[in-house]
Amino acid sequence: MAQAMKIAIVDDERDMRQSISQWLALSGYDTETFGSAEDALKVLGSDYPGIVISDIKMPGMDGMQFLKKLMGTDSALPVIMITGHGDVPMAVEAMRVGAFDFLEKPFNPDRMSELAKRATGARRLVLDNRALRQELSDGNQLMKKLIGSSPVMERLKEDILDLGQADGHVLIDGETGTGKTLVAHALHAVGSRAGKKFVLVSCAGLEEDALSKRLFGPMMPEDAQLPAIEEARGGTLVLEDIDALSEAQQAKLLGVINEQGTPAETRIIAISNLQEAGRTCEDVLRPDLFYRLAALRVTVPPLRQRGEDILILFTRLSEQFSEEYGCEAPQVNAQEAAQLLQAPWPGNVRQLINIAERAVLQARRGSGTIASLLMSDHEEMQPVMTTEGKPLKEYVEAFERMLIDNTMRRHKGSIAGVMDELCLPRRTLNEKMAKYGLQRSEYL
Ligand SMILES: Nc1ncnc2c1ncn2[C@@H]1O[C@H](COP(=O)(O)OP(=O)(O)OP(=O)(O)O)[C@@H](O)[C@H]1O
Ligand SMILES: [Mg+2]
């Protein structure tokens, strides 16, 4: 149910403001009265969830000055001015300054109710629109945080925009550090629940009893928090490491989901990175719960599938860190770029953030190379990483492979498209694909 709109009544005459207030309160408005414009200004900001009715003739700041002040704060705040009987010039002036309308004394209560209804309706519309715009821009902000324009990332962003609007629960999976939590935030921010609660619970981070209590309660009187299920009501509840739920907890969660019916009041976003252990959520969760949670699915791709995004991310991140540390961003040469592209990135974006920060710190000290950082993270890369005696050819080949791989992805395996984009004859393209072990069938 929509909350009652407020009406601020400003009049230096006590009887007058009381009777207006009583009348409007009877019509269901949430009224508050002020004996002076100065007092009223203390509570009337640009986010005031209601309208203002004010007398024009008041000692101290008069109604006209008051109106000007309010219009300066929020020109969309409806202000109804009470004018003396027959004071046409004053009424005209009030309208010119931006009053919503005026009431002549002695006034007709029905006309007042009618005006209040129109003004509060207009106010609600303005506030709703503002909230919507704010939500959209928060959503945009978050989508912008998701750096990358590789085909897999473009696809992911489209999925987020689609699923953000949809109604079912969502299962997000992907390797560690790929951005699953960030995607959960984005899903919330681009959808209709944007202004509502966003509650995140890390299921693996709590002991079983503590987790049960955090999720479902009951809470003790001294607990500051509501159980997550209650706290997130109407909004989004994110359950990280969903596979850590015990059987009893799974059963309870299923009960909560079933009770909600469809469309669900609270959207549940479950996150899992079990894939890594070679298993899936499907193997671990009871099937009825799994199918409820996985109504919609998003898989966040590993960094190594994002091709040139790796370099874009590295550049952006190292620029951010250099700003933070007040030094120059490290320059990446072709060889280092190839190394970044070839690294296996088991820690994905989180690992890349870490490497970028260390690269900036190294550059500030004037020592070390990106290659040495990568090597310390990826021992298995050592052979590829030796910079001595490695011919340029090797790095060029890594680039070539990456380029063909990405172009194939973008063209979904269309040889003609790739030939065209890379200006390659068919035969050369076929030879290179064979050389790099790239199979057309994988891109279809
Ligand atoms: N596409 C991206 N662009 C920029 N930053 C990103 C991107 N993806 C992830 N990040 C950043 O990388 C870090 C790790 O992301 P996040 O915590 O969302 O990963 P995760 O998959 O939830 O990790 P875990 O499996 O450990 O829970 C965060 O700082 C996040 O802001
Ligand atoms: Mg996470």
C-alpha cells in the first residue's frame, strides 16, 4: 500500500492551522503544522514526501518569501497559498512565483480537499519518477563497473539487463573472482527491486547454527538485525556459497520459497562456484530446491575466455592504482601484453586486480617486471615466461592466436566473417587455426 502523503500546514494563527489540519487528517493525510515559515523550512527539503499549504500574511518571513525559498529548494514541490479574500494581485504573484494553486479566505473545505488531492497526486508522480531515475542511474553505474567488451562479457551484460527485469530466482555460477558478487549487485540495481533491500549472506562464512539463525531466525530481543529472509522482504536476498547449506537449511529455504508463491515477493540470487571442484550445484542441492533457484541462470565467464578484456582491465586497473599511489602507470610492452593474455588466471579478475596493484607498486620503486609478477603467481608458466632467448615470434603467435580466437567468437564460427575482418585468405586462416588448435565447431 502506498504510504500516506504528508501535508505541511504553515500559518501563524493557531486555530486556522489546527482546523485545516483536522480536516485534511480526516481525509487520510499525514498532516504537520508549523507556526512560522522559519520553522517549516527546517523540515521541508527537496525530498519532502508531500505538499505545503501556507498562509501568505505572516509575521517574520511572509508567505511570498517562503514560497520563493521553497521553489529554490525544489521547484516541483506543490505549495498551495492562502490569500485574503479578493486579493487578486497577491494570488497572481503567487502563481507567477510557482505556487501550485491558491485558496481564498474564507475557504471552502471541499475545494481544499480537492486541491490537496491534485497536489499530492502530482507530488507522488514527481517523487516516483525521481526514484526511478536514481535507480536507473545506480544500475548504469554498476553496469559501467563491469569492465570488458569481449563477446562473453557483452553477452553477460545483456543477460543481466534481461534477468534484471525478469521475476524468477537466479543462480549465478562461475569460478572464484570472476565477478559473481558484482553481477548479483548489478542484477538487483537494474531491476524493479532496485530501491528495495539488498541483503547478502555468505553461507560458507558461518557455522551451521549461526547461519540458520541469520537466515531464518528466531532473533532475540537484543539482536539488532532481522533474519535475512525478513530483512530482504520485497527486495533481493543473495546467498553466496549456496552449496554450503545443510540439508535441514535447504528444506527450510525450500519451504520459504514455496510459501512465497509466484511471482516471488523476495528474489533469491544463489551463488555457487562449485564448478571448480568439478561438481555442480545440481549435484549438491536437493533437486526441488535446485530447480526453484535455477529458474534463471547466469554463468560468469573465467578471465581467460575474455581475450583482449584482460589488457583493458589491466590498463584501467593500473591507472586507478597509480592515481591512488600518486605515480605513473606502468607501461605494458608487447611481450608483457602477450604474457598477460596467456596467463591461466585461476584467480580471475581478483587476481588481475592484485597483479595490477603490485605492478604499480613495482613501477613506483622502479624495479621488477610484469613477467616476474605473473611468474610468482603461476609457477607452471615459467617456461613461457622466460624472456631471455625467446624469439619475438612466440609472442607474435600468442597475439595471433588470441586475435583469431576472439574474432571467431565474435563471428560465431563464421569463417567468411573472420576472413573479412582480419583480411585473411581462407587457406591462411585454415592453416593458422590448425596450427593453434582452434576448432571452428567450438564457436558455432
Ligand atoms: N568485469 C569486471 N570489471 C571490473 N571489476 C570487476 C569485474 N568483475 C569483477 N570485478 C572486481 O573483481 C573483484 C572480484 O569480484 P567478485 O567479488 O564479484 O567475484 P566473485 O566471483 O564473487 O568471487 P568469489 O568467488 O570469491 O565470491 C571485485 O573487486 C570486483 O569489483
Ligand atoms: Mg563473491
